[in-house]
Amino acid sequence: MLRPRFVTYLALTVCCAAPTIAQHRVCLQGDERLVILAADGEIEWEMPWGEIHDLHVLPNGNIMVQRGTSEVVEIERTTRAVVWSYDAATSNGNAGKPVEVHSFEPLTNGNVRIAESGPARIIEIDRLGKLISEFPLTVQRPVVQPGTRVSRPHPNRDSRLMRSTPMGTVLVAHDMNGVVREYDSDGKVIWEYDVPMFGREPMGGQDPESFANGCFTALRLDNGNTLITTGNGHSALEVTPKMEVTWFLTRNELDGIQLASVTTLQVLTNGNYVIGNCHAGPDQPLLIEVDPKTKAVVWQLDRHADFGNDVSNSFVLDDGPEALLLAKAQRIHRAALTLDTHKDISTTLASPDYPDDPVGAARARLSQDPTVWGTNQVDFPKMRAGGLDVAFYIVYVGQGQLDDEGFARAREIALSKFDAIERMARRYPEHIEIAHTADDVERIAASGKLVACIGIENGYAMGTDLAAIEEFHKRGARYMSLTHNRHSQLGDSNTPEDVTLYGGLSELGRKAIEEMNRVGIMVDVSHAAETTTLQAIAHSKAPVIASHSGVDAIRLHGRNLSDAELLALKANGGVIQCVAFDSYVKGDGGRREFIARSREELGLPPQRGSQPVDESPETRQKLKQLRDLVTAFDAKIEKANVTHFADHIDHAVKLIGIDHVAISSDFDGGGGVQGWNHAGETFNVTLELVRRGYTAEQIEKLWSQNTLRVWRAVEQVAADLVKTKD
């Protein structure tokens, strides 16, 4: 896997007239390629790419960038694959219209904000391309009469860069207008600044001899002022809210440097400004870091011979402690084999059968086709985007009646899910392969493919037929849980807590464990009662897992493991895969009780569906009141996030050691943890672990090596039992 080179940046004052080698780690586009330059000037990463106006390096190291004139894409750097894309020219009412995209922003909620030139609007979309919100841009252009303007959208010149402010407003540099406007969330212009001509006459073009008052970038500074680069105005300036210029950098003010089209703009943590010097010619730097207090050049990038004359945007990657931490986490995450032990599936996974109508077919594809960024929390693009290499695809059956009819129905459901997983691997062999051994996992991952493993959630699927366990193993199952919610034929579940059938394991449950040991299936105690868990651990000849559980010490919940269970797992050599399921990670602050109480106070039934649906205006009004109450309640409650999730990992590691803890998501059957709520956000877990001081070796153990160790131990026990029998 790719291991980015990293050299700590040292700020040096240099002679402006002498070419210098990069002392910043920088991402840029130039000479028909997208590049990351290491701090020593060596090319660390590159791929072919056309001209751009905007780019963002995401926290996970992926790059969000333009492709062509209207498309925004996310690139996963290790594979150089486009894992997400949105084409403004064909989406959300733009088909057939002239439209270009020159700027966009990834938002903290996972959505993307895009400035559309031509339609003259700012939109927010989710990752499925759904329009969440929009507001119009004011795109007035000057006409012949002095001082007058008319609304005249232009697909190439409506806007250059758009950037959010700390107050939630949006600054837009309107290139052709020569105006920076600040918009609120409703699209109202609350501040604007006309970039002055400084007494000069306009002269068309982009080279150093041209001149205009176009603008490329505007950023809101901590002091409330706005920093602007003027494109072919050859300058940068800082203006107050009252539009007073407090700082100004002109074309020939830097010794030995001539500014041409001043484009990219980045404010570093040390307070310095990095500005782009596009179209400046072979003897001029592409990027310049300036101390705004002294206007001294402390760094410049002289690579015209390598990247040409059109480097319009760039991003310094090693700016400050947080950037260094991100770079470290990115390196660790790329080098690690990442494995999630629990991803639920539908029987329609990878099914080619879609409804006949186009709308229905498109909707079905988002849930059935794993090759598109769809509605599931896990699909191939999200796995690539988040750097998730391996997932256990789960053959889950809900708990039903403990009789022949119930067992037969459970077996039917289980086999249909085996079929779905096999169909996925068969239809998309270039993307994914099923692993049958721990060695397979590492081999497939090393080949560059994603890895699918198979686990069974709820031994109810086997009925009373012990021979089914070997059948499941032949189909690829490598772990099976004894229970789900409600007691199974194999043992007591964690629910209901006040009723027991067996006092732990049933006699059939003990025999099932023995058979799992014999064929090489890991015993999974997630969802089991504490008595069942402790008895299963004691009875198994091989290490045991808890494939998706939290810890009681952090969040007391029937689905989580007590310290006694954790210590028993350690003694057994087993592993708990801490789960990122919101209600197991953190309490909901009494949300359920609040909803029940609110429904009662409003005169609504205890739960929807318990009575015939009442569509009366009065009931609809009450339901709206309920939604408003719940929204207000939710706004006051801190949601479970990656920090809370890592608290579970921390406790388990401190109690039973780093070798007995791993990671799972319960995606597409749960999740809900902010920061890791789909596979595309997987890097955030590694980042939080790095923040807490975990080493690369420890993180690799948590992500995969501990689970693979147990898997290999189970394989060895099975092999030994065969030898003993012989």
C-alpha cells in the first residue's frame, strides 16, 4: 500500500530572486497532472488530470477536485480511483442548460456545496446527488451606462472560488463582476465589495501585462476582515466590513517577483498567506508564502518547468500540528489492513432485477448495485473512499418460533443471503473476492481487491440440524453467533433479561460449539446473555469473538459486555470487536421516554401502526407538533460520535490488552455514530486512535490482526481435531 513520504517543514526566509526547492508538502494541478509534492520537492504522488479551478484535500487524504467543466469527483489516492462523482450539467434541473462548476466545498455533515455558473446558484447536495438546498447568486454585469448593471449569468464567469465563513455564510468571488459577495443561508446578499481598478484601464488576458478587477478567492479572516485575491488584477488585499483596505500586495512589490493572475489563497496557522501566481511565466514562482506583517517572502515554489504556466489552485498539506497529525494518521491508515467484522445485507444485494420504470430502477440500483455510491452504509465506492479493505457480510436471520416451521423459514432466509453474497462476488470479480481463510484475506487485499468474508448472525438458522454447520462452512461462513434478540435453541439471549430458557447454553448449543470448533467456524457471543457468553467461552476449545459489542463500563446496555465477560475472553485468547452502533455506544438522553410522553400528551397512540392510520387534519397537525418537539429535543442531546466509540476501545484495551480488541460497525443494520456512519468515513476511526496515542502496530492489531489471529487459531484447532480423530 502507498506510504506517503513526509518531511517536517522548517520555515526559512529565502532570497526572492533565487529559485528554491519546495519546503512545504503541497497538492497542486499543473501540466495535465494532479500532484502531491513532498517537502523535499520530490513528487510523492501523481495522476493524469486536466485543468482545474478548485481542489480540496479531505481529512482522509482523498482529493475532491473538478473533472471537466461541470463534474466534481472524489479520488482515493492509493488506487487513484474516482469513488464519488456529481455532474452538475445533468443533475437537479440543469440538463440542457449551459453550466460550469468552478468551486465546491465538502461540508462537515458529509454533503457537498457547489457553486454553479450559468444557472447562477449555490446548491447543497448529499452524496447521492439529492438537492438539499439552493439559493440564487446575484450575477450582475456592467453595461454601457456608467454605474448600471444588469443580471446576465455566464457559465464561465459567474463565480470563481466560494468559501464558507465561521458564521455559516458564504463568500463568493464573482470573477466577471469584479465583486465579492457574502450570502446568508437564504441567498440574501449581506455584504459586498467591488474590487477597485485603482485608476487603471482594463486590458484583457491573463498574462502579467493584462489587467482587470476580476477576483478569484475571498476568505474571511479571524479579525472579521476579508482577504481577496484579484486574479488578473495582480494583487491581494484585505478589507474591513466597512470596505476599508487595510493591507495591499501589488504586482511588483515583492523583490524579484512579478505577480500575474493571483489565484489560490491559503491562510496558514502561523498567520502567513500562501498565494498562487498563475500565468506568470518561466522565471516566476508558482506559489509564494508571504508574511503579511513584513511582506517578506518566506517560501516560494519555483517549478514552472515541471508544472507549466497554469497552476491555478493548490493546497499546503503540512500546515501546523493538526495537518501533521492528519498526515501521520493517513500514512498509518493506508498501511494498515482494515477489517470490519459486521456489515448486514439484503437478499437483493447485487441483484440485476430492477423495476421496469426508470425512476424505480434508479432507486433500486442505489440499494442493490454495490459498485455505485448508493443508499447503503457500505458499498464498494464507500469502502474505497474510507480505506476499508475487508468486511464480513452477514447472513442474518431474525429470531422466530422454536419449531420446525420457524427453523425451515430461517434456513431459507440464510441460504438466500449466502446466495446474495456469492452473486456479488460472481458479478463483480474485478472488485471483490470472498475469503475462506485468514491467509486469503491478506492475499486478496494485497492484490488490490476488496475482501468479503461471511459471518452468520443467529444460530437459529441451523435449526436443530448440527450438519448444517458444516454446510454453512462450505458456503464460506467463518463465524456464527449463538443468538440474536430473544432466546434461540442454542442459548439464552440478552433479551428478555428477566426470562431464561436454559440458564445459559442449551445442550444443543454446547454441541453446536463443538461442531463449530471441528469445522473451523469462530464462535460469536454478541447478543448472548452473560451466562451464555461465559459458558460458551468455557466450553469452546478455540478462541471466541464478540463480533459487534460494546463495553458495559462505558455504556451499560444488555448488548454490551461486562468486565467479567471481557476478562473471560482474554483468558480464552478471544477478541471483542467494539461496535459503532449509536445506542450501544452512548445513551440517547431519554429520547424514547420523551417521545412516548409527548405522544401521550398530544393524544397520539403509543406507537405508529398500533391503530388504523388517522389522516385527519387534527392528527396531521399533532404529528407535526411531535416532529418539532423531537427535533428540538435532539438539538439539545449530544449524539454518539467517534470519540465516544473510541472510549469503548480504550476501556477494553486497558482491561484486557491490545491483543484482544478489534473494530466493527454493524453498518446497514445499525451504525449511527457521527464521524463513522458509513464506510467512507472509516479513516476517522484511525484518526481518533492516533489522537489518543495508539501506534501504527497497535492500530493494525485493532483493525485486523487480532481478528485474523483468532481466525487462524480456530483454523488450527479444527486441523488439530481432525488429526486427533485420525
